[in-house]
Amino acid sequence: MDTSSVTAEGSACISERQNSILTTGKSKSSIHCADDSLAGSVSQRACVFCGARVVLNPVTDAAHLVHGPIGCATYTWDIRGSLSSGSEMYRNSFSTDMKERDVVFGGEKKLATCIDEIMGKYNPPAIFVYSTCVSGMIGDDIIAVCKAASERHATDIIPVESSGFLSGNKVVGYRAAAIALMQLIKPREGDTVKKTWKLNFLGEYNLGGEKWVVERYLREIGIEINVAFTGDSTVAALKQAPGAYLNLVQCTGSMHWVAMSLEQEFGTPYLDVNFFGAANTAESLRKIAQFYGDAGMIRRTEALIEHEQARIQPVLQKYRKKLAGKRAAIYVGGAFKAVAIIRQLKELGMEIVLTGTQTGKKEEYDNLSTLLDPGTIIIDDANPAELEKFLLEKNVDVMAGGVKERVLAYKLGIGFVDHNHDRKDGLAGFDGAVRFAREVYVTTCTPVWSQLKATGRRG
Ligand code: SF4
């Protein structure tokens, strides 16, 4: 691998990565994305198993059993800041704790014993069994073990084929989780699913209670949520998913495939929505009301938006005065979140100088480019060296990102806003927009950064 610095338009630290970085207004070709990470590049992405676990872990009454060495189980119950209104089963973490002996002789017996133990002690309505690199590599047949255990216990023991090595792209883990969900909700012989006017809310994980915020808006305009995938969901509620009138999709990366599968199998249409930021929230509510086409609902939606905007805009205006002209960078997991943050920061009068995602698709990057000013760096599947380079080059004041970007930003003396899946504060809806603006203001305008600059220690 040629690691010499290249001065081409992409300016990557590793030459093989130049097509994964572009500058708006300059680049003629499309960004290279939706592919495996380049070996040795030290991607900011997590593994396939992590991708599957972030999608499934919020199912509150299911048990989550990681079939692998104990190290994999560090991606554990707090991988999402999802809240529950009922069961706390999901806040346990189970692992088969594979050892050398299991690698040599196979881990299937141990897995079956663990399943029996969980059923004996907790009797959950479902267990998700995740394969990891080690169990996948030695060829443990988790599908067969889960099938036998399902029959033994007459309950849903669902295999999740999420061995970390399956791909260098976490999206493969999202798909493994989606397949597991479709297996769980597929009606069995004799099951009845009642058709309703309710909607399912896909790609909503109830971080800090965000699902409850949207639920309140929807209830106010006259719609009930059937079940969210997967925030604050239960196994029984998920099995009623085919009865919904409409599916909303928020986190597109993790849930578009599920939405398409639900449309194919049960004829349920879907709409993309985004409840991060005041403008996005208003747009999404209008879209939903228009879909139902009920005049009373459309009227109630407009009244809700008018009331909420009148309440929050004066507060946002105060932050706008402090933040206008500050330079921001965004690096997040999925493109839907990047779009939401771009809009919010722009509404605060800020300049976006760098944007990137771990798992964006070509059409999502095309959409992102239309929202950005010429000269903005767009980067797919970044590594820390690239982020550091552009954060310094672009003289960034604040970065919005996830857990791995936080350290980098602070190390460089840059403000940081957490928009990760393990965050505990809700940022959705109108009040979420105010909370986000406050967080951006506090971290950007804290005097600590000017102190660091004065002592020459910034960057
Ligand atoms: S599945 Fe593989 S890559 Fe993921 S945590 Fe386990 S060992 Fe690491």
C-alpha cells in the first residue's frame, strides 16, 4: 500500500482512498462508497456483529446471546441509549464465552447449553443468537442449534449471522439483523394479524426516549404507532408489524431493506421521514398527514407545527446569534443523520466544511452534496488520520460525531457534539432541536478552546 500523502483533489493520506474523498464544486466523478473498508486504513467503522447488535438490542424483552469469545460481548446492552417502558431484559448481556477448547472441539454444545440456561432462568419470548468471527470461522452451525432449541422450548430462538469477518462494512450486520427481524415477525400457521390504521416506525431506536416524543406528536394529530423497529419494542408487538397501514423509515441504512421486505410480503407502503431538527420534524409530520389524506389530521398537524415553532424559534434565535459563521464538521454512521445535522447547523447560521458517513450510499451522497456549499469536503468511511488532517486544514470549531470522533476532536482542541447511537439525551423533535443547539453552543463557545489557542496547545 502506498501511504505517501497525495496532493490530488481528494487529498487522502492513503492514495487508494482518494476516490472516497471529494470536494463539492471541484470533483467531477462520484464518491467511491458502500464498499468494504480498505485493509490497513483503520476505518472508524465497527464490525458486522456490532451492526447487527445496534439494530436488535433495543427489543426490550428479548435476550441477546453472543456466541463468541467474551471480548465480542463488549458490544453490550449499552450499545444503544434506548429506553424501555416495560421489560428490562435487553439490559442483560449474555455470552457463550468461547475458549480455546471450544475453538478446537466446536462450540455448538456450549451454545445449546447457554440457550437452555437462559430459558430456564429468564424464559424470554425470544433469544437472538449472534455469530461472531470465532464461531463463524470454526463453522459452528448456529442455524441448526437455534432450530433445535426453538423446537425444544417452543419459542423463537433466532440466529443472527453476523460474524465480524463477513465484510468490511457494518451494513452487512444491519442486513443480518433485518433478516432476523423478518424471521421473527413472519406469521406462523394459525397466527392472526389484525389490519389497523396505525403505522410502524422503522429505524427509530428510542435513544433518550425519542420514540416517545414522536409518538406524542402523532397522537396529537390522530395516529398511533403500532410498533417501532426496534426502540421500546417487544417481541409480541413486532409480530403485529404486518398489520400496519404505513411504515415510516428514519434510519434508512438499517431499515430500508426491512421496509421493502414488508412492502413485498404484506403490501405495506413506506415513507422516509426524519425527526431531527425543527424543519425536518415539520416536513415529516406534513408528509404523514398528507399520506393519510384526512382534512382534520392535516389541520391538526399545521396547528401543532405552528405552536411548536412559535415556542422554540426565539430560543434558537439566541443560539443563532452566538454560532453564526462558526465552522462545523460532521462524521456520523448513516446519511439520514448527516442530512439532519447539516440542516440544523445551517439553520444556526454555521458553515459546514466537512461531512462524512460510515455507511452512506451513492444516491445519499448525491443528495448530501446538494445541501453543501462549494469547497466542502465529503468523505466516506474515514480513518482518524484523514479526519485529523481535514479538521485542522479546515480550521473547524465544532464536530458532530460518534464515540470514536469525540476523542479526536478534544485532542485537537475542537468542540464536540455527541450524535452517536449510545447517547442518552434525546435530540428528536422540536425540543430536541433546542437541546442540540444548546449542546453545539456550549461546546463551541466554551472559553477553554481560546485558552488552549493562547497557550499554543490547540491542534
Ligand atoms: S465479531 Fe469479530 S470483529 Fe466483531 S468484536 Fe468479535 S472478534 Fe471483533
